[in-house]
Amino acid sequence: MLGLKRAGHQLQHDLYFDTLKIQCGCGIEEVLQRAAQRQINFQIYPDGTLGVSLDETVNEKDLDDLLWIFGCESSAELVAENMNDETKGIFATQFKRTSNFLTHQVFNSYHSETNIVRYMKRLENKDISLVHSMIPLGSCTMKLNSSSELMPITWKEFANIHPFVPLDQTQGYQQLFKELEKDLCEITGYDKISFQPNSGAQGEYAGLAAIKAYLNAKGEWQRSVCLIPKSAHGTNPASAQMAGMKIQPIEVDKNGSIDLSHLKAMVDKHNKNLAAIMITYPSTNGVFEEQISDVCDLIHKHGGQVYLDGANMNAQVGLCRPGDYGSDVSHLNLHKTFCIPHGGGGPGMGPIGVKSHLAPFLPSHPVIASLHDAHSSPLGTISAAPWGSSAILPISWVYIKMMGGKGLKHASEIAILNANYMAKRLENHYKILFRGSKGYVAHEFILDTRPFKKTANIEAVDVAKRLQDYGFHAPTMSWPVAGTLMIEPTESEDKAELDRFCDAMISIRQEVADIEEGRMDARVNPLKMAPHTLTCLAAPNWDRPYSREVAAFPLPFVKPENKFWPTIARIDDIYGDQHLICTCPPMEIYESPFAKQKRASS
């Protein structure tokens, strides 16, 4: 700041955090030319000022370069020497923090890298992941994210690119975007892709907003009804509501497919106001909608658009293309089908693919103007960056290039084969809730555990907890049907792992039978008491009507050397949901001293 003032420049603000807004005392073009020589980019504001952001990675050489760019003849070292002891920046203002910070015990217990790494490892050991066993979460596609696919995002050439960097400096990045868009268009049958949405839910909103903008451009403002089958993905109704649409649920038949008679009745009822249908294919019930083309034709005949949820694209790649059987727009979960890791808060990617008539209404961006041509009518900005979480797009690019067309198709086939193999093994022990007309499931399937509530007082949550003792994460529980378990093995698991999980489920079914037939107590049994922790097993007293071995090592493949120990035993979920306890400090503690002073003076 001092160096800039000496060079004849003015700062817009005396108070600042990490960004300086500078009114140049010389020609702005001269400053920008010198910046280009040092390979430094500035934010150029509409009013002609320049923005410079500084963080902890800026070193003395960077400061010297910045001073030279702005015409200051002194170095950073000389400027610092002339500052004397005068306090600068936020420490000289009322915004200086006076309260204690980082007071939690964790921040004051580990004072060496050795100790903090051990602490982090202990936390990691509490988490079950694909390094332990399959993650059978239905509708989540917890497939392998291979190291070869992840490697490029560690390269600085990808990882350190600012989302607003001038396009002429990122020609390689632009090529990657274009190639990935071309590949995804070929895979899906769409004509254009927008990478801006950062999640599946954002993709849903962007796709529906594009549909609404398209209909509005045609003068059909009244079209606002969105039909959503009960077999659709769970976020669909919320996205439709956010897009300003009115939701009309559609029933499903006994096989889990759309009830065509009810669909036709609702289409006739909302004929003039029909905007879209949101359909998941294969459905969240784990079946392929055999009348999918007829459904799309019906919606188009009555003036609506078809939004196809891409959450289950892992069962379609190389086998069928949404753009071919009638869909107008889909989002693609790159963090599912195309191998970007997900969980733990992200980052995710939910790009949308559209047919050509919707392309003019894709998201735009105020900083990067080249996303659209002059004839477009973009719907606006969906996320902060023009290409979303672009730093992770190399993962999907590498996955597609390494697999190739044949490999991608084979992956879909194996995903479907794995699900059907598991369903076949388990069908004599559990009811498979939905199947297609030929008796097959898609890439996932639903086990009905509801009958056990009457026969043994066992619910889906009991089975889910007991699976921890066998070393497995639970499947998706009580969704899309309450009291059920939805299983998706993906193509990443081999037959041995599928059999291991099936053996665990069959063993649990036998444990349920022991309760049903009176061989095990209905209240104190391995399912109701699951999961069993190491602390529980090592306790000196054991008063349960089953052995410690049954509790912790229920099958031969669960061995001490590979045992995953749950870190906490059963808690009362319902009680916890109904009696929330806030462990945060009260809101008053976050109030700044400055706010108190201002209120007192007024």
C-alpha cells in the first residue's frame, strides 16, 4: 500500500483485507503491459480500477514484481524498512480481533507434524471406505476413482489456474473442455454441454431453468406444471420448485415403472400448462422404463419438454443415449458415472447436456463472455465460475480416454450384470421389490425388509447397523421406499466381493430367522445390539445371549487381521432427531466489538 502511494497511485479504500482496489496514477495500459511481462493478471473493474489480491503464498519476489509493475522504484524490503513501527492494515482499525480464537482443545494439543499426522490418521481409521470393502449405496454409484485418473489434478498446470484467467492463457484447458464436451455429447446424444453446474441438483435447476426460458421465448409463459414420477430421483421436486414450477406427482405401477394411465390423465389435465416431465432412467426403483420413448413422445405431443435425470447414467453409457430416445436435457453426475470422487462435501460436477433448441438458453457468465454467441438468450449464471469446478474435469477426461468406447460400454454391462447377480443370489432370502417385465433389475435393486418388522421386530436400520459388524457400509436405507434397502454394486467390484456381501446379507437373514423362530431374544440380539465395538467386545463382562464371536466375527471372512471396528455402538436415532442439542456457542459470542460500539454510540 505504501509503495503504491509513493508511486502516485490511489487506493479506493483505507480498510482492506486481502484485496486492494487501485486507481492508477498513470495510463492503465502501461501498467497492464508491464504486468504481462511479469506474467501477472489483475482484476479489471468496469470503472477502470485494478484489483490486486494477495495471500499467504505471495513472496518477496512477487511483491517486488508488483511494485515494479506500478512504477515504484523501491523494493519490498526498502518499503518495509521505511514503514518504521507504524501498524498498518487491519491491526490499526476497530476490526482488529480482541476475542480468543482457536480455543478448541484440538487446536492446542498437537504441536508437531508427527503428532498432527497421527491425529489425522486416527480420524481416518474411523471411516470405512472402498479401501476396506464395497460401498453398496444405491443411486450413489460409489465406483473406483483410480489413481491414474486423479493424477493430473495434482499438476500445477491444472490446479493453479484461476477461473477468470484470460482465455488466451489457457488454450490447453480450452482444448480439454472441448474434447470432454464432444465426448459427452457423443455418449448422451445431446448437442451442447454446459459445465457450469457444480452438482446434480444445480444441474437439475439449470436444465429446468433452460426449459422455462425456452418456453417463455416461445410466448408460452403459462406452462409451469412439472410432472414428476414417484420413481424419480429425490432432488427433482425441490429443483422444480426452485425453477418456479408447480409439481404434479405421477404414480408408479406394481413393477416400479411409471403408471402410464395416470401419466396420460395428468397430461390431459394439465395440457395447456404442461412445461416438463422429470424422469429418472433407469428409475430409482431399479428398473428400466420400457415405455420411455412413448413417455417422451406423449410429453412432446402436448407441448412439454423432457428432463431426464442423469443420476443413473452408469447403466446407460454405451448402451443407449438419452438424446436418441426423446430426452431434451439431462444433467450428468461426473462424480458418479465419470469417476470424480464424491462424498465428504464434494467437489461435485453436474454439467447439463441439451438438444440444439435449448442450447441458446444454457448458463452464461459475466466475466467470460465467450460461452455464448450473439444470438443466444442465456438464462444467467448458475455458479460462480464459468466452468464450475473446472480443476477436476481432467479426471473425467482421463477416464473416458482410458476406457474408450468399448470400455465404457463394458463398464455399463458389468454394472448391470453385478446387480442382477446379487439380486439372483438374494432373491430366496429377501423380496426384490421391483423387477422389469423379464424379471431383471437395472444397475441397482431394492430389498424389502418391511415384513421383518411384524415377524421379528427387525427394521432396515437394524440390518444396516449389523452390516458394520461384517465390515460393510450399509446400502441406501428407506429410500426411495421407506423400510427398504437399495443396493448398487457398480462395475468396480469383482465376484468375490459381491459374494462376500451376499453372504453377509444371507447370514443376517438367518439371524432374523433365529428371532422369528424363538431361538434368539427379540430385544437383545445381534441385530438390535449392532454394531459391536472393540470396547464392547473387550469389556470384562459379557451378559448377552450370544457369544462375542457371533457379535464381532459372524462369518469366516471377518478375521481379526482385516476387521473394521465400528467406533461407536448403537445410538437412539429417533430420540436424537427429536431432541436436538446445539454444541455451538450462543450467537451473541460471534458479535464483534465494533458492532457493540456502534450500537452504543447510536
